[in-house]
Amino acid sequence: MTKQYKAAALISGGLDSMLAARAMQEQGIYVEGLNFFTGFCVEGHTHAIRKKDQAKPKRNNALWVAEQLGMKLHFVDVVEEYKEVLFNPKHGYGANLNPCLDCKIFMVEKALEWIKEHDFDFIITGEVIGQRPKSQRKETMPVIARESGAEGLLLRPLCGKNLPATTPETEGWIDRAGLFDFSGRTRKPQMALAKQYGFEEYAQPAGGCCFLTDAPYAVKLADLWKSRGEKAYELDDIMLLKVGRHLRPKPEFKIIISREEGEGKFLQGYKKQYISLKTTSHAGPLALLDGRVTPEDLAFAARIVARYSQGRNADQVELEIREKDGTTQTISVAPMAVHEIRKEWLL
Amino acid sequence: MSNSEDTIVVDARRLLCPMPVIRVQNAVKKLMPGARVEAICTDPGALSDIPVWARINGHKIIATVSRDDEHIITLEVGEESPL
Ligand code: SF4
């Protein structure tokens, strides 16, 4: 009986990894998908927070791809381990705070651990030479294979013909002739292959698979690190960076103000971890205070929050301030005038 | 077969997808076929993500109940599917 070879595919939910996995299935390889959760993934999250977005539920594309391909998908929680990758990327950051090359090396390294543990034979990714300016170049392909430790066990079916033969090819587990030679930023070959495989629908690549490529998000993350005096975060911190309006009127604290009902509801869940403010005399947002505040700061923050309430033009607005332990106090303040809110406070 | 003693409750309230799925996946890993996992979620995305994850990994959704802003999804652990 011939051996059934098994591959673990890194599945992001985009078209490239979908095609790479399918190309291996075409060669009779048994494929299971791996999806790494760093906490910064674009999948999910904000659509679940904002009320208007909840009306159009968004699917998780990695799961959807797995179902289309009839394969299992395993989520791998790497939130803690990923911190080291993000704090000290050996190969540096991309345009924002995205450590793409180190991130890829890390994920392949984790995939290598996974295949060893689960008795799989090799790893596949949807990488294409030249697709991404920093992390998917001809020079970076061997770097990922080498530094992850995967070496010849890492196969990129979509551009494999342009790369040296890997173990699955030299050992005859797969046929090199069935690999592709895609390169560059064009998406045409991928679209043609999708058509050939009968994929009528697939997720459109949106520039990056995580929030670290997003400039406004990176600004908020850099601010968080600066305010704490070190590169550090917990999962809640990075979730909150995706929600609300963030203002830092003083180095010691930041105000997170909900922009709509869904965000307000989401922020409610953090009332035990942060001091919260809510207007009571007028309809208004829920706000959280992150940092150290004096009683004067509280009144100052209350004036800012009042500015974003329906009472913005009133003489006085009443707010309830809730401490983390649940104790409350009511405060009445004059809403801050629009010209008093400095542009540099907005993150 | 299963009974209530075999039901593990996963509190995934306030967690955003895919975290509820990850919590369910981690609970399932420790269970025998036939055992049940009851996931309590607030992210409506879990209503589609958990069933899809269950389907592709060979598990069965037994019930889905939505009350106010909470969704309770009950899953039965399937047999390990052969290659
Ligand atoms: S976009 Fe984000 S997840 Fe994708 S490789 Fe870069 S850092 Fe990693």
C-alpha cells in the first residue's frame, strides 16, 4: 500500500492559501489547515462590535475556505508567543507595525512543531514571489525556510517552480510538474486557477491579514507602548484599540469613547477593568479611562465626554463616574468647547 | 452517548470570533466522542463560526438557543474521522 502523505496548510482565508491547499489535494495529498490567532487578525472582531455591521454577519474566511476544500481547520492560539515577534522583530517592521517576515518565520516554525506532533509530512503556504514587497520576495523565501527550521519541508505550490526543489518533490511525494510559477503582484494567474478549480467565490485580499498593517491602528498601539514605558499589551488592550474614539489629553491617561450603540455595549464589558463615564442628563456615549487619573483629571475627562453627548451645547451635563469596584459618583460639568479639544489628543 | 456530567460549559461571553471557536476547540480536545460542549457566546459571529468549525472537524451541533444578547450553542464531540 502506498503511503498517504499529509500536509498542513497555513490558511489565512484568502485566495492564495486556498489555491495552494487545493493544488496539493489535486496531487492526492491529505491536507489539514492551520490558522494562527495572534490577536491582531482582521477576521471577525469589529464587525461583531459595531451595531450597523452586525446586520450583515461576516463569515470567518479561514473556516469558509476549509469547508470549501473539505478539510479540517485548526486554530492555533499564539497570542502570548506572538508578543516576542512583535516586540523585537529581527527583520524589522513593514510600513507600519507589521513584522511580516518575522511573523511568517514564526508561523512556519509553529507549523513545523504542529506537523511533528501530529505526524504530518510537510507544510504548505500560499506565498507567491514578489506578491508582497517586503516579506514575499525571492530572497526572503529561503530565509523563511531556513530560520523557521522547516527547510525542505516548506513547499509553496503557487511559485514552487521558481524555487529550488523541496523534500516532497525530491522524495517523490508530489510531482513538481503540478506546481506553479506565479510571481509578481498580478492576481491574474490566481484568478485563472480559481476558475479552473471551480471557485466562484473567494475573499478578496485587503492589503494585509492583520491590523498591524493598518496605519491608524499602529499609531494607537505605539501610543499604548509609549504611555506604558515599555512594549507590552494584553489581549484586551489590543481589542480595545479597534473600538471607539481614542483621545490622550494627558500623558497619564487616555479616554476611549464609544461612537455608536454597539461599541458602547462592547465597552460595557470592561467596566470592571477601567473607570467608566456615562452621561445621565443627556443621551451620550460610554467612555473608559485607561491610565492614572487625579480627581481634577476626572472632571477634565468628563468635560470631554460631555462634548460627545447630546448635551454638547448645554450649560451643564451630568455624568456618572463608575470606579472599577462599582462605586459611583455623579458630576456636573460644562461640556468642552470644540476648539478646546486639541487635534493632537486624537489618536 | 452523553449525559449532563459529560457536558463542559465554555464561557465565551465578550470574546470576539475566532476566540469562542478556539475555546470550544480547546475544550473538545480534552473530551471523548459523545461528550458535549455548551458554549455561551455574545459575538453573533459564533452562530456561524462554531457550526462551520464543528462540521468540518466532524462534530455535531445539537442545539442553538439565543436569549437577549447571549447565544448558547451545544455541540456533541464526534468520532475522529479516518483519513
Ligand atoms: S500582515 Fe500581519 S499576519 Fe500577515 S504576515 Fe504581516 S504581520 Fe503577519
